Amino acid sequence: MTTVFFRQRLFVSTLVLSALLLVSCGGRGNVSPYSGSPDTPSVRRQGTVTAAKTLPPMGNVRAGSDLVGTPRGHVSGGYSEALLPVLTMVADRIAAYEDKMQAWDAAFSGETETILLDDDLQARVASCRSRLREILDGYNQLHEDLISESIDSVRDAAVPEQVYSVERADIDFLESECQIVLANTHTSGSWLVDNQARLADETEQAIRDALAAGEYQEVVRLYEAFPGDRVELLSFESRNAYGLALLRTGRESEAGTYLQDLLRTVRQEDTISREFQLMRLIADIQFGLEEYPAAFNRYVDIINRYAGFGDVVDWARSQQEMISARTSRRVEVKSYSDLMRAWLVYDPARDGYKPALLAQRFVRSFPDSMVLSTVNRILLESRDRADAWFAGIVQRLDQLENEKKYSEAVRLIEKLPVLDMPDERREYVRSRADELISAQFREAEHERLAREATLQETWEKGQQFLRTREYDQAIEVLTGLLGTDYDKMARDQINEAANLAARENRRRAAELFVRSGRVKDRDARVRLLFESRQLLENILARYPQSDLVDKVRKNLDRIEREIRSIDPELLAGSPVTGVGQDAEEDKPAAPRTMHSMSVGELQVLPAADNGSGSGEVPAVKSVEE
């Protein structure tokens, strides 16, 4: 309904401003009477110019607002009356969007400091606020333009377009989800509430998973990362899990304080089972921390509240009697307190069989104790939990051994609390560690022998390539031995293979060079020279460690001089590789032609007679010279 009404206002305001511009274009300034005509009163009235009225505040414009001002210059009273509805509408929208900005900041700015917004929600919140700011700025600019510019400026066709643009953005915002959220910030359908509910569900699931896996530090981290002023969104199970996790991580005092706060919340919910669970746990924590008066009062409270529960009352009274006897039976009470504390904070991965061992020792030392039934319960429960944990350790060791992950298995054993284990468990762990270390040694020796055999095989393969003069293959194979026990021998053989390969290629290059001096055909000679040159270049590229590199460079220089003697253009654009490189650097590079192609690209070369006219070329000396 609001959007439809605003669309109507937009249509009317645009029509009014358009009509205003048409009127102002048709009747600007004074009209002088015709020469000789009578100075009639009607003409005088038409020519009268009045000062523009100061526009009064209208609509929703706040008292004292500067949104309505006095235009510069002088315009007719008709023009001011036509402009007034548009200015009033703009002032109304400025006031409305100022309210929207304040409401948005109140709803989100403070909340984002305590509520974990996901990336999508943060982006949506920022986008809506940006749109609010742009619309408010647009209306402010429009209002300033309408009241501050001259009549000629307002008559500009851009002004109606400016009105339409900002009001179009206004309508789009009113029809967007931003406006819906702004109007329903405190309802269950708002972004914040939806985000809080989703965050609570994800946190609760993560807490359940961590607690089931015995990852108590993770439970503490997850709970403390949740916004503190929104913990009521979490279930009792998740909040209670945090208290237990504090206990399991050795933060007993903090756990007691936290659980007392949780107890007050549960009492408001009038949940008897949860209330008793917390009261008993808190009382035992205080007993374990040797806070005897506080624990005593807790047991009294339990007896008074649950007088009809016989087992509960008997247990609470036996706890009271132990506290009351702390002077006469000091050692027994201290031993029981230590047992209670060890049981409350018990984590098998850290404590092993500690509560069970303490319970066994207590039974042997105080067979007639008034809390013997409680001690026996702790003994049985703690032993069952420890046995289940130990069975999991044995299963994991078997798996690692089957996978031959002996190092990981040994590290697992090293982390076990062997001092808090019964003798038979401790002996098993030590025996299993010896077996794993022996198996690790045997496996390492087997791997060493296998690796040695592989290296020896590679070495023999490289030697075979050397014997058959397959030098490139030998170098490739022997390179695989670098960084091993064969490193030094492999390097020596690689250098030898490089020298042999370089010597072989240089010999073949010399043969081609000599052949080129014996042929009369110019194209054949050029081809032989380029083939010889390519062999020498290959030596430099493939065997840079060869002892023949300097000689090869001199040979290249000799061959290139022979090629230039036939036709200087044949090497144009080719890199100079010989020792005469410095002499060639000053020559400008020629464009690539058939003469500058590689040997494989040469097909037909132009004939050259070197001034003799016969097409023959001079003989050359051996490249070895």
C-alpha cells in the first residue's frame, strides 16, 4: 500500500515539475506594451515581478530543519507555488530516510560486534546500508539543487530526470528485502534471528561431535566462540557439555562456578532431573577441590530436596559423613577427595587407568570405609572406560603395523600414559614397542638393500651405454644417481661421457668440413658446412662440461668464416658462436631470408661465383687444423 501511494506521489511530482518547466519556458521576464498603446492596468499586472516566497516547512519535515530554504533570484509567485509540492515531497523523503538510517544502525551496528555473521549476511547488510546512504544523499542533492539554483538551472531538462532517478531508487528499496528486514528487525523472520538460529544449530552439532570424539578442548573452543549474550539459544546438553569439558581439561574451579550458574538457570525451568544432575556434580567438584563446607551444604540441599529418593539420600549422607570425619580420618578423606577429583576430570587419553588405580588402592587401604560403595562404582566405571580406550589403542597399533607405518606406531606408544597403567598393561606396551622398533629396523634394512640394488642396476645400465658409445643415454641414466651414494662416481662418468660424445661429434664435424672442401657444387658444399656447424653447436649445448669446449668454439669460428667466404648473407640473422664474435657484433642484423635458414630448411640456394664467374668455390683446409 505504501509503495503504491509513493508511486502516485512520484507520478504527480514529476508532472508538476514538468508543467513548471513548460510554464517557465513560455513566460519569462516582463513584456513591454506596444509602442503607442495605452498603459492598461492588466498589462501592468502582467509585468509585475514579485519576490519569491520563503517555503514553509510542510509534511514530515522536522521543526528547525534546513530542508526548506529560500531560492536565489526572483521568480514568479506561480513558479514557487508549482515547485512547493516537489520540495515538500523531497523534504519528506529526506526525513524518512534519516529515520531509516538510524533504525538500520541501531539494528545492526551493535549486533555485529556480538553475533557471528557469515560472509553472505555481512555482504547483504553492507549492501542495504549503502543503498540507504545513496538514496539519502540523492534526495539531499536534489533538494539543494531545487532551492539553491537559478530559474534557468531548474528549467534544465536534467532536473526532472534527477527527480525520477532518485525516486526510482526509493521505490526499489521499498520493494526490496532490505525494507522488509528494516520493518521486522525484532520478529522471528528477521535476518539476525535466522542467522542466530542457524549459528546455534551448527554450534550444537559441532559440540556433540567433539564431545563424542573426546575432543574436550574443541568443545571449550566452540562454546566460548559462541556469542556470550546468546547462549540461551543453545540447549541444556550443549551448555552442560561445556561444563564437563572444563572438568576434563583440568579447569575444575571454573567448571564449578559455571555449573552453579547453569543450575540457577535450570531451576527457573523447573526441570528436576537436570537439577539433581547438576547439584550432585557441583557437590562432588567441591568435595574434590577440598572445599568441604560448601560441599557439605550442597549435600544437605540434596537431602532436603530429594528426601523421597532413598538411594540419593543414602549417597548424600555418606558424603556428609566423610566430610564430617575429615579431622579424625584425615588420610582417608584426603585419599577419597583425590579419587573424586581424578574421576571428575578423567580423560583416558591423558590419564590412562589413573582413577581405577586410585580406587583399587583406596579399597585395599580402607576396606571398611563408609563410601566403599561409591568407590567400587568409580572403580568399575573407570576400568571399563580405560579398557575400551586401551582396546582402541591396540587396534590402532595393529593397523599401523600392517601398513608398515612403524615410526607412527612408535610415536603413538611414546604418547601413552604408561605410568598410569596396571603392570600387565605397561608390560604389554613396552613389549609392543620393542617389536615395532625391531620391525622398523628390519624394514629399513630391507629398503636400504632394495635401494642399493636399484642404484647398482642403474650404474650397470649407464656403463653399458658407455660401452656401446650411446653417450646421451649414458648421461641421462647416470644423472639419476646424483645425490645418492654413487654421486661422485656418477659425476666422473658423466664428465667422461660428455668428453667422449664431444670428441665423437667433433670428429664427425671435421669429416664433413673436409668433404665440403672437395666438392665443386656450391649448394652441396654449403649443406656440408652447415651440417658440420650444427654438430659443433650441439656439443656446446649438450656437453658444456666437456674439456673440448674452447677448441669447438675455434672450430665454429673457422667454419663460419668459410660460409661467409661463399656468401656473407648465409649467416645473416644467425647467432655468432665462434671466437670471432666481437668482430661481428657491429654488423647490422639482416632480415631472415632463405640464406639464414637452418640446414634442414635449405632447399635451393642462389648461385655465387665469388667474382670468378665459374660458380666454383675455393678449397678449404681440415677443421682439425
